[in-house]
Amino acid sequence: MRSLLVTGLVALLSLSGGGARAQSGGADPSALMNDLCGCMSAIDLRAEDRGVESGVRDCLENAVIAHPAEVYAVLQHAPAGGSKAFRLGSALGARLLRTCEPFRAVKARLQQMPPKKQGS
């Protein structure tokens, strides 16, 4: 189940619109976003597609496990509609785009990958 959630989040982060520390308009960024941004900055974007996806998946999984209370808070404030994975991926992707420069490059790299077949 956790693997499905993380796989869904990877896909959503690649589609979502909205030294590598997350910076949010002067406010102290959350530990969740700092960890995600720092981890995203360590992904080797020159690696094969599988390696990049694995790096993103590891970042998401580690952040969700390390910061369950923050993840729960993000879900509580995310717009209704869709699965929890969809809502979380959309919210985190939007926040990362606003606050984490390295994530923009990760997102661009994910978008260059060919679409996955259903069930892959």
C-alpha cells in the first residue's frame, strides 16, 4: 500500500502545478518541506529515468515517514477531491514549486520521461 501511495505521489509531483532549503516568504519553513527540498537537491538528474524516479520516491517516502504530523496537517488543508495520495501530491508539489528551486529541475526531468503504461 505504501508503495502505491509513493508511486502516486511521484506521478503527481511530476504533474502538479503549483544548498537547498525550502524558503517560504520569510516564515520558517516546515521540517517536512526542508527535508523534501534537501533530498530533491541530491537527486542526480543525469541518471536514468528509473534512478531519478527512485530518488524522488525515496525522498517522498522518507519525508512522509519522518513527518507524519505535518503530512496529516497538509492533508487537512488540501482541497477535497481525489485520493489522499492525489491530494498530498498536489499540495506538496505546489509547495515545492513555490519554495524549492531544486524541485523545479526535478519536475522538469520527470516531465521528460515517457508516460507509464497503466499498471506499471
